[in-house]
Amino acid sequence: MQTVTLGQSPERRLVDYVDPMIGTAKMGHTYPGSTVPFGAVQLSPDTDTISYAVNGSYNPDVYKYCAGYKYDDPTIVGFSHTHFSGTGHADLGDFLIMPTSGELKLNPGTADVPGSGYRSLYSHDNEFAAANYYKVKLDAHDITAELTTSSRVGFHRYTFSKSEQSHIILDLMHGIYNYDGKTVWTVARVLNDSTVVGYRQTNGWARTRVVHFAMKFSKPFKSYGSKNLEEMPVYRGFWRKFDQSDNFADIAGSKIRMHFDFDVEVGEQVQVKLALSPISMDNALANMEAEVPHWDFDKTMREGQDLWESELRRIEVKMRKHEDYVNFYTSMYHAALMPTEYMDVNGEYRGQDYQIHKAEGFTNYTSLSLWDTFRAFHPYMNIVNPSRNSDIVQSMIAHYDQSVLNMLPIWSHYANENWCMSGYHSVSVIADAIIKGVYKGDAHKALDACVTTANFRRYEGIGEYIDLGFIPDEKNGTSVSNTLEYAYDDWCIAQLAKYLGRQDVFETFIKRSENWRNLYDASIGFMRPKRADGTFRKEFDVLETHGQGFIEGNTWNYSLYVPHNPEGMMELMGGKERLSNYLDSLFTMHLPDKYFENTEDITREGIIGNYVHGNEPAHHVVYLYQIAGEGWKTQQWVRKILKDQYHNGADGLGGNDDCGQMSAWYLFSSLGFYPVSPGSEEYWLGAPLVESAAINLENGQVFKIEAVNQSDKNMYVQEVLLNGKSLSGYTLKHSDIINGGHLQFRMGAKPKKD
């Protein structure tokens, strides 16, 4: 990690504060490799080949490899071109490349016997990661590997330290969350002595995913070959006439590994470019020619880092500590890794309908983890990168148009809907973008898509939710959390309908938005699963997450999930004092290990008391002290969360980064405000960590934030001024930000309790 000395001129490079290693240990599930902002290629090392299943059952160890890389692993098996950032489920890992020296081996070997295959031991002492650059020494082969990218092209530079046999492996069957049969088919065609094209089809999280590639070498290979690891099929066809393992140019199968052999001098560099396309091999070649037509690795690296610098310059901050700079700009980095561009340079992409479409007037995006990102990531984008978020919304509408089920995306990637997690949170993202003036497309069409999605009765209890006002416990394992999330989403639809003057839609969905009330059990003071006959479930553990009607949270966290009507929630719970006591208990109680020891996506470090910051459902709750009249507690706990949950180093995150949501929470809260209820123009005030910040808006305006007398001790807000006038209340409007201005927090060491 490069460092920047504080006090340097404002011309310092913000990109030097980015540390891609943060979150690569424990449960962060980030990757350290190279990419550009929202790039289609994520070129990164994979450290093992853990199978999704062992003896036909789920293998829990595979969860550690959602991003392909685990910091504690001692070996690297190669460098693949597609990765998710911070997810709790996985796919991808396409087209793994590994340079080797010595005897040719066409299997990856195992972690305990790495020399049995092409994998290599490595040391973190010889590993370096920065924005759009990754470097590591592969000890087993004495090869230095360097990686960089453009949006659609992965660029490899390998320096060989030996002149003996030298090979570059192309593994077409490698994948993340891999299992026997996941790779449906692969094709590789050797066009000449330095160019290979092909494609790969997989059936995984995305069940019909196809990605094409084009690969070029900077040096002609002297020979090549392949190995097909499939069991002998019943029908072999007449391709058996050929020895396809040796210098055969037309390869196909479901379990293919290839090798390309070179004569190299000591210290010689061999470079590889691999371009991706969702459409065709020809488009992959065109993408390469358009983006990286040369062999200047350093030029591509610089261009990518310039893109990162421009992205980071959207917010320029002054912090008190170097580690805070690293956390802040790495959070901005993590919040620009997903979603990813999904179209070729000519605008073509594959749609939900398996047809080829062309994005007209927008950039098409994929990998939408909406259950996570609707909360803070998309509201963050509406401020710092609204044109891109508008394109993301347009991509969601295109998804809807192509869906034979007429549903907006739930969790989609590579022209597939994965149906992962709950809620129909596309409607939150769409409503927020339209109400805030970000999305300029057909708003009425967007509202119609929201309504149709919310009325799709066959999806996860929506029919029962509409009929009964809640999802019955016996019908769905996450009946409570689904009901609460649907109620919030319905409120978003109501707000959009109100904004557009659609009174009939507003009345229907504002009524539905109060369905959260139907699952509140006043006898225990918590949300609780209810059966279709109207009785609450008898056996119920308020501390348990699993099997209690919730997803990624217990009822202590989820009972506060009424972001659209927190005052109504507070009244139902018993008023301000009851809410304050509830929050105090949430943050200070002890949660015994047994309640999270089987939870994959968080560690003990991701929990404060019983508040689970490592998961998303309670991300807004620290701000609820405001309506209880105790805003100083919001300030106190916000600063503690910022300090305890975000650190420098590989284990700097206490839970999955979840496609930028954890990072977006950090960014908002560091700046001093947070979107408690997206779909509203309001942000709730907290306690800034920055000393000052300038948000450089797309419209040319600048929104400045200043925290006067801010320090670790002076964490309490004494007064807030907007453009020199004292702010009453605890909220800030989107228009106050987007029009530019000056927000000043005057800080002190003692709570201001009035």
C-alpha cells in the first residue's frame, strides 16, 4: 500500500489512499485484483479451488471464497477475469490464466500439496495491490505476475526468471462456487500463433450465463495443447479422428484446460490480453482493439488509475488521521466496483430474453445486489454519480421489459435473474432516483413496472401479503422480514405515485405500506411470525436469527425496520422512552456466541452488543435516537461504529462489504448524514468524522461540509448551520445538497441534550 504524507499539496493523488487488500480476510469478501470503476473485467488472483459440494452436500468452506481470494491462503492457483465484491453468495471466476515454469502440469494441485499442480506458494511480502494494479511473485515458478485492466480487457504481464520450459495455462473449467457439471460447455479456437478466441457457458447462480473471450499473446507460442477431463461419453462422434490434445486449433468440451508453450530468456516478459464480451468472439476482439490496441501495460495501468482518480475526486475530504483517509477512499473505491458494465463497445448486450439488444443512450449494467444496495449505495450514487445511477435504473427497466415474468430485478447478473434475498427493492431505487430528479426516463412507465412487480402474487408470499396484510409463518421461512420489506417498498411506490399525481396507486400502496403493524406482538414488544389464522407463533427466540421468520437478522434488529414510518413504529412500541431504552439495550447487551456462530456472513467483530452492523437490515437504526429526542446518542454511536467496524488491513471489515453497501454507510456517516428512508428527500443528521469535505457535484455545484472543533473527544454536535443559518430539526434535504452550499457542524465534548 502506497502512503501519502499528510499535509501535502491538494494535488496529491487520492488514488494512493486506496488499499484493495481491505476486506480480503475474514468476511469482507472483497478481491485485491485490478479493475476500473464499474468495469466489466475484474482481474484478480484466486487462492484455491474449493468445491461447492462435498459428497453431494453443501461445503461450508466454499463460503470463504465468494471473491475467489482468501488472505490467509498460502497459494495462488491463477488469475481469473470476473469477480463479485463483498457478496455472500458467488459465481464467476471465468478464464483463469496461470504462468508456470518447468514440467507442464494441467491440474491445479491442492493446498496441502501445491507442487502436485500448477498452483504456487506466494508471500504477502512479495504482493502489492493498488487501484487498477496488482503484483505478486509466484514462488514455485519464480515468475512475477502483474495485472491491470481497461473496462473490458484484462492485461497480464509475466516476468520469467528462468529460461527452462515456460507455459501459460488457460483453465476453462475453473470457477468460483464451482462444482461438477457447472461448466456446461466451453469452446476455444486458436486463430494463429498468438490469438485464441472462445466462450464459456455455465449453470450456477446464474443458470444460463454465457461469456465470450478473445486472448492475445505479445509473443508467439511455439506449441500448444489441451486436456479434456470429461469422462468418456457414450457418443464420441468423429472428432475422435484427431489428436485434439496436441496443437489442435478447434477445441470444445465441458472440462477443458489448455497450455501455451514459450521459449523465454531469463528476465523476459510475456504479456497477455484477454477481452470479454456478452455477445460474441468477434465482439471480444473488437473490445480489445477499441480499448487496448497496444502492448503498453503501464499506459493501461495509468489510464485506469486516472479513471479512479476522477471517481475519487467527486468527494475531497480533510481527515485527522492517515488511517481515516485510507478508510474513506477505499470505501469510495469499494462503492465503485459494482454493478458492472454489461455491454460491448458497440452497445450490444444479451438480455433476459436471450436476445441481443443494443443500449441506446445509456450504459447497461449488471450484478445488481438490490437487497443490500438500495439502503445507502444508490442514494450515495444519486449524489456523487447521478448520471451513472440513472443508467442503472434504465438497465433495470430494460430487465423488466425483457423479463417474461414482468418483474423488475431482484438480484441479477449476466442476463440472468438469481432471485436472491427478499423484497422488491428495485422500486426503492427507482422511486428514489425519480423523486430526486436523477432518472430522466419515462417515470410513468417506471411506476407501472413497480406496480406490476409488487403484484406478482407467485413471488415469495406476495399473494398472501396482499390478501392478509402479512405473509403467514407456515408459507415462508422469512415471513416477517419479507412483510416488513414489502411494506417499505410499497411506501416507495406510494411516494412515486404521489410525485406523479397517480392518486389511485398512491392510495392502494400507502395502505399496504402499513402492513408492518400486523406482525407486531405488543405482548413481547417485538415483530413476530404470525400464522394464517391470525395467531402468533408460540415457540419464538428473540435473539435467534435462523428459523425465526427473518433473514440476516433477529427480531431485535428487524423490529426497528420501519424506515418509512419510524414515528408510527415508535408510537406502537410505547413512545420515546421505550424506543430509547430499546436502542440502548440493542447496542449494549451481550449476544451469546451461540446466536451467531453458525452465521456465515459476519464475525464477532461485526456486532456491537446485539446490533449487527456486518449485515444490512439495521443500518439505519442508530439514527432513530433522533425521533426519541436523544440525537446525542446517535452521534455517540455513529462515531463508535465508524471506529470499531472499519479498519485498515485485510481484516478491516466485520462483514461482507455487500457490493458497496457497507462502504456507502461509512461514506454517508463520515460526512455527517444518512438516508434512513430512500424514496424520501430527507437525510438524517449524525456526527461527521471528516474535518471538512467538498462534494463536487455533476451539475458544477459544490456542497461543502465543515466540522468545526471536531476530534475523537469532540464527537457531539452543538449546532448545525446550513448556508450560515441554524438548522432546526435533524434532517437535511436532497435539494439542499444538490444545489450546492455549506453545511457546518459545530462540535463539542459534551452532549447537547436539549
